[in-house]
Amino acid sequence: MRLLLVHSFFFSFGIARAAVTAYGPHVQSPLETTTAASASYTGAASYDQTILTAPAPPNPPPPTQFNIGLQTGDVSGLSIQQEGSFFGFSIEFSVTTQVLGLNSSFLQVPFLNLMANLRQRGGSVKIRVGGNTQETATLVASTPDGAALEKDYGRSSNPTATPPLVFTSEIIKMMAEISALTDVYWYMGVPFNDTQNWRLQIAEVGEAMLGKYLIGLQAGNEPDLYSRHGHRPNTYSPQDYKDEFGLLIDAVNADSNISNKNLLIGPNLAGVWTPPDIWQTGFATDFNQNLAALGVERYPTDNCYALFGIGTPRYGQDMFPSFLTHQSGKNIVNEFPGAPAYAQSVGKPFIMSETNTASCGGFPGLSDSFGAALWGIDYALQLAYSNFSTVLFHVGGQSVYYNPFTPPVTNQSTFHQWTIGPAYYSALVVAEALGSSNTAQVLDLQANGGNDYTPGYAIYENGQPVRIALTNFITDPSGSNDYTASISIGGTVPAQVKVKYLLADSVSQIYNFTWAGQTFGGPFTSDGRLVGALDIQTIPCDQTNNVCQVKVPAPGFALVFLTDNALSESDQSPTMTFSTTTYTNHHGPTVTIDSSVLATSNGEKGLADALVGTSKSRQMSSALGFAQALPSLVAVMAGALVVGRLAFIR
């Protein structure tokens, strides 16, 4: 049995008072110091309680009985082979110390559990640390207060008030610790704001500390927006970007501390320029040996007017129906005609390096709804079918609605837990749909005559169908729009199939969705582990007539496993999770607790000032720390008390 060592601080009960390090009302701006009792609601966008009205069922309704015929062997139209880690995350650099941990000695256990869930299903996880804040990030030996990352709000830029960052190697060391535990592979970004004085330390230290887990360095984040944001002249063009990229390559080639010269990713466009605008400069061919991938970024829409007064006013209720169709994902793919094929022709993967429901934080009631979970599944599988190689859903601060997962604000982190959003459910489902073989190929079935509300995909491995993904975007509590798919296979169907369902009462429901009977619950309640009894349905098939009939409720999603091996490959239960202990690497004794005991600790103690730093200048004494921790530790071991703040220590 594996025992895990984790750090836990215990303090007195009471009202927590601390500066909130969350982001809001603008995505990158700090909140004022607040006072919150343990049961109070923060009011941040990530926990908004807005519930939209579900769109009415379409009229006329789609057929509720239809056939799906699956071929075997040499099947035309299949995608390239996809990895189980296809669906990953893009974490804004400025929030890494909220999401990943404070430093390499204080990791967020819920985050480790969330990554372990995905690793179990897909084999590994891909995460980008970057975004607007990567452009001004500077690696320094230390910060004034010993923190791993600090922001300079006085020098904020961009319409989203992006603060310049300074960070220490603790950020990268923290990433390495996470990789060692959960097989997370990382994309990072080289700052692109000063092309005369390249700051390559992030590449140097990243390669040294992460090794094989560093799989890409983004060069330029949305360079087609540079002139709009005042970072380049109005005449800035695709050729100018290519020229600057060439200067970066020269600097990388001249840097003896960077041995891997082929990790760069570009052009990372937002949509002002098109990929062909870049291709025609010779970018992908001239720089081929230095490129790890070709990347783009895209949101289907934006909510920037609501936050910053720029762009077009849009409202979640009005936008909601457009997300509840198969066409929504296809529309995004259609913005890149020929791009995946071009990437293949030059031997590079084509990745969607940042996306989500809407830029500028998403929409309340839409981005955090069950409908968004269904949309995320269909969108991701459409990208996989269209030969993208990776999609990364963005994670922002407290004041965005679309986060796949959100830690509590700093002054409530000792009594509140994490909030898991719909995009994480999407990631979990897609990881299971693709499995861990890394040979999955996706086929858009054009199910139900290509109906927009009932899309379906088949997942093939080695020429054989192994899983089917079926979505019903319609909300109808009467059951009249539940549908039954009659599945047949060339040869004969199995005697039975297994089915997992993603369910909620309505596409407008927020929180408490269930995946195969299990859930991450509501706001402030998750430690990153699924809760509840696992419910995998067994559906008998009619082998005489070569048909398996699978019902999909309105709304809902069904993942059909055509073989027992397909199920075991996608979900190799049980998941290894991470838990707490009292341990400090340099300052105190070690006490180890069986992970099976600690995994049940959900942390609802109202503890004040628990987030003391782990640098020597801010560390409590080892004697005090152990004296305070030990009584609670004994109580946990006796099953009488749950552990508060969690952080993993190697």
C-alpha cells in the first residue's frame, strides 16, 4: 500500500480575514481585502447562482428511434490516432499558485486528485501554463516576500488588465512534482514582449526541471491581437511575427543551456489573422525543425462588453441555444479549413491551445451549466474527428464562469473546498471515450440523419469499434424527446454492452451532475474525487437481429462500451488519490497516514490564517507546527475529525 506525505496546518476556529488573491471584477484585477464567515458566499463569478431557462424542445422534434450501423476493418473517414490526453487544460500563468499550489512543498491535493482521475482514464494529462500573463513573466532568483509568484498591478496592460509577473523556479519545480505524481505534461510560453532581449530562463529551467514532461514552448500568445492591445505598431503583420519568431530561434540556438531546440509552438492566433496568412510566409516550412506543433486559440464568442465595455453586448440566455447543437463545434472547426491537413503535411500536430465557452470569462448560467458540459464533449470530439491533436480548456481566476475547476478564495480555503465545473466533466468523459491505448480514431456518425440535437461518434481502435458517444441536447422532462439508438455492427453485436451516463435534470442545471452515478457535488464541496456509488448500466443485445438498443434521455450523454476491454481500458479503477499528513521537508517531523484513511477527509474546519508561507521567513516553527497539528492528526486517524488545508509533500 502506498503511503503519501502531505502538509497540513491547523489553527483556531473563527472568522478568516485575509487579502483575497482572486481575480475580479475584471479577470486579472485583485479583489479588496474581505471578511467572510465560514458559511458566507463570496459572490465571485465562479460561484454565481444564475440559472437560465432551458430552450424549448425543437419543433418538429427529431426522430426518437434511429439506427447506427458500424463497419469493421478498413473504415473510411476515421480521424488520425488520438491520445487519451486529448482534452487538457490551459491555466492562466497568474493563477498557478492558486490552482497548482503555493510552491513545490505545498501542492493542492484536490488538483492532484483531479489530474489522477484523468491519468487513470486517459493515461496522462496535458496542461498549458500561459495565457496573456506569460508575455510579461520574468523568472527571478527570489521575490521580496518569498512567494513563488508575484504580480505588479501598477503595470497592468491589455483590455483585461493583465499584470506583469515575476516568478521563481519554485513554479517549475512545483510542476515537476505534479508530473512525478500524476503524469502531467506541460506546455509553457516564452515571453514575447521584448524581442531584442529574450528572456529564455523559462525554457532553460523548464527543460532542466521538467525533462520529458516539457512538451512545448508557446512563442507569442495571440500575436494577431498585439497591435490592438498596444503591444506592436498598427502595421504589425504575419511577416513581422515570423521575423520575430526567427529572432527567437536564433536566440534559442545560441543558448547552450537549452539542449532541445525543437519545442516551439506557433502561431497561436486569436482569429484576426488566419492560419493561411501565416503559412504563406513560409513559417511552418522555414522553421520546421524548431517547431513542436502548430497551434491556434479560439472561443466561439465573447462576453467582453459585460466586463470591459468593448465589443458587442451579448446575453447568456440569448446565446444558450447556439451551444446546444452539433453545429456549434463544427462552426469552430470550419474556421480552420485545411489547417489540420496542412499541419500533417509538414509533420506537425495541430492543437487548440486555448478555448472555452466565451472569452472574457464566459456567461453566467451558460458557461457553468450542464449544457456546457454536453457542448464541451461534442466540441472536443469534433476537434478530434477533424484531426486536431489536443484541445486545452482555459482556467482563469475567481471571476470567470467557465472554469473546469476552481479553488476557494484564499481567505476561505481552510473551510471551503473546490468547485468543479462542467468542462471538467467533459474532460473526464472524453478521456474515457478515447481511452488510454493512444490508438483511438474518431468517426462522426452523422447520427439520426445528421440531426443537430442528437450527435453521435464512434471510437475505433485497430479497425474495430470499441465505444460510441451519444448526446441528447434537448431538455424535456416529459420523456417525449428521449431517444433510442439501435446499434448494429458488421458481423454481430456482443451479447451485452455497458453504458455510462452523464445526467442532469436540465441543460440549465448548475452543479451536481452525475457521471455513472457519481458526482463532484456543488460549490465548495469537492476534494477532487468522485463521490457516490458507481452505476454502469448493462444492456442486453439481440444477437439474432444484430442490434443493441441504447436509450439516451433528454438531456443526457451516453458512452457505450462495446467490449469489457474497452471499459477496463478507459477506467482502470480504483483511482489513486492524494491525501494529508503532517510533514515539512526541512523544519519538522514526519508523520505518515494511510492514504485510504486520508482520502475520506473533506476539510470543513473553519481555520484562520492557514495559508502561511513555506519560505523560512514566513514558516512557523517546527515545534509549534507539530504541536498544533498533532491533536488534529490523531483525531483524523481515529476518524473523528477531518483534515483542513491539504498540500502534498514529496
